[in-house]
Amino acid sequence: MAGDQRFEISQNAYIKLILHALKHRTSAVNGLLLGRISGPNDVIEIADSVPLFHSSIGLLPQLEISLLLIEEYYAAKGLNIVGYFHANERFDDYEVGGVAKHIGDHISRFFPHAALLLLDHRKLEALPKRKDRSPVMELYTRETSKNWKLAGSDGSSQLTIKEPLANMVLLDYVSSEKWQDVVDFDDHLDDISKDWLNPDLFK
């Protein structure tokens, strides 16, 4: 299945997810990955992301509404839901929990090579000191046994950021508290004037 599948995430998709997690530091948050299979090596390009929830993270009605709206909007742009992002509530929790697995399983029924990205709080915290160019999230893929397994445990890097300086840009946004501007589906359902597409986030 997706065991050795490679993924490339765009800078904006990557940063949007992390800013969402930073806005709700004391809550679990999640998001969707939008993209397509591209190139001769069938790399999955994650072109955009949508922050989902920070309070109703496990509630099915809200999830179903958001999936329908997101699928419809991005299908017109030639993009599909290709994965799921999750940030755990606790800083020291590095496990893929039941909610993340359940939503990942749902997505993989429609896109078998789906990615599950889990925020690594340790890498994010260390970023200002290390100036690392690698993603501050772990990639999990679904094996034929239907279990989610950490990819690249053999040292290979199956998840890369398209723009090499994305972490530097991220640090600039963090220092200017750009995370305050992120809108997720929870925000939109509370106030429909708030746009879950975040069109002005990077302007």
C-alpha cells in the first residue's frame, strides 16, 4: 500500500497546520491535507491544508459537514483529500490516538495512499535553536494490515517540504503571532462570516 510512498508538502499548507496548533496550544487540533499524485515517481503533492477543529474534534456531524464542503470546493481545483493532520493535546503525547486513526481510516477508504501527519512538539520547540529544514511532523502511512505505521523509521525521509526555507518563514510567523489569524471549521460553524479557507492568511 503506502509503505514507501513519498509526500511533498507546500510551505503554506505546512505552516497553516502548525499555526492552527499554536493558536490552540491546550487543545488537540486536526486538519485535512489536499493534493494530487504527481510526476513520474507518483509523489503525492500536498498543495493545501484546511484546519478543522479544536473543540469538536471527535464529533461526527461536524466532521461530515466539513468533509463534504472541503471535497466539493477542492474537487473544482483538481485536488483531493490525500491525508489528515493531528496535533495531540499534551506536549508529551507522541501517539496516534483513536480519533486520528478513525479519521485517517475514513480518508484511506477513498484515497488508499493517505498520509497521517502528527505534530512533533519536541521538534517544533527546538526549531529556533536547531534551524532544521525537515518537517516538525511525523508521517504515518497505513499498512496492508490496516495499521498506521511511522514511515521512514529506517532513516529514509518520505515527507519533504517543497520550499527549503519553510521553517525559517514559520519562525517569522510565530514571532509575529500570525497564529492568531487562523480560522478553522469550529470558528466558521460559530460565525459563518469567518472563512475556513483563510484566504488572507499569507498576504
